[in-house]
Amino acid sequence: MTQQNKTSLLIPPSFVRKLRDVPLVAGSLAELECKVSGSAPLTVAWSRDGHELKAGPACEISLSENSCRLRLRSVSAAEAGKYTCKASNAAGSSETAACVTVTEGPHFPEPLRPLQVTVGKTAQMSCRVQGTPDIAVSWFCGAGALRPSERCRMDFKNGLATLTLTQTGPEDRGEYTLRAENRVGQSQCSATLSVQGELSFLPLWFLYKLYFQYKALNHRLLETLQLKQNHFL
């Protein structure tokens, strides 16, 4: 029998069970499996986005009883993509593909850093947040959640969370915490704000606040006196 006749008797590879899309959370184990039929010997190659994968400690590749398996330990967002399994023999080749998506909880490439400012100056703390959108951030001083005000501004844009405190005083000293959350989970980091010196003058905003509080109190006192006066009359 000629070589050509021998080849014609071989059965080319065909996947009887194809790969399926796999959604994963970062840090979990990824396992892709498919089953191929065809004449032996069969060889199998795996690739991600067109780049061949090699077996190693973090990447296990096996072929047993025509079942093709790929195991990835502790996946990250960098390992998301289109995975292809290609089976070949002397009669031809066939392939199957599927997408692996990886969602990540929020994390900080670099944590918040301690900050020291002089009393009356502006303090600004910022930290970059990474993870699968959408991410919500919140700030805390000690155990108390911060709220936007004239002196407190919180921004989160292009992955950068920023806290700005103007006209800082001794009461602003403490540990500040940035908390980030998404559908996968949450993470937080903290740093201390030190405010050096003591106030030698009262800020203008504080004087205005005292003025309006005094004015409102004085108005209520006048109303009370007027009521008492009318009662005696």
C-alpha cells in the first residue's frame, strides 16, 4: 500500500466536544476542556490570542483518552482572551476556540502615603484604583464616613481617587481610609494625615459660620422676649 493510500485511510481530527466560554474571577483556577476524535497519533497545541502556550508550573497541558485539557493556576486579567485548541495528525487538523473573561476586585498599585501639612494649608491625598468597572470609592476619617462640604472635596476620575481638604486645622488630624468596591469585592488602604502647628487666627469661613449662628440665636431670643412681653401685657 502506497503512502498516499495509507493517508487516505486515516481519519482527520474532529472535535466531538468543543471549548466553551469561561467567566472567571481573578485568582481562581481556569480549566478548559474539549474532546477530539481522529486517527492516532494526535498532537495538540494551545494558544491565547494567537500566541502559543507552553506547559509550565502555572500552565498544565494534557491529552488523555482524546480529552484535551488546559489548566491555569491563579488567573489574572492579563490572561483573559481567546483560547484555541488545535489538534493535528497526518490526515489534517481541526481547532476549537472559546473566550476566557477575568473580572478583578478593586486593588491599589500603590497604597496611600502619609501626608504632613501646615495648619491652614490644603491637604490632598490620592491613590490609583484598578479593577473591573464599575468601581465606587468612599473616604473615611477614623470610623466616620466623609461627606462633601465647602472644605472637603472627593473626586474619582480615570481610575484616580483624590481627597482634598482645604484650610486644614488640628481637627483634621487622623487616619484616612480609601475604600473601593465593585461587583467582585472590596479593598481599602489607609494613611495618616498630620497637621503641624496651631491656628493663630480663625478662618473666614468659620467667622461667617459663627456670625450667622449668632444672628439666628439673637433672632430667636428677641422673638422669645417679645412673646413674654405680649403675655404680660
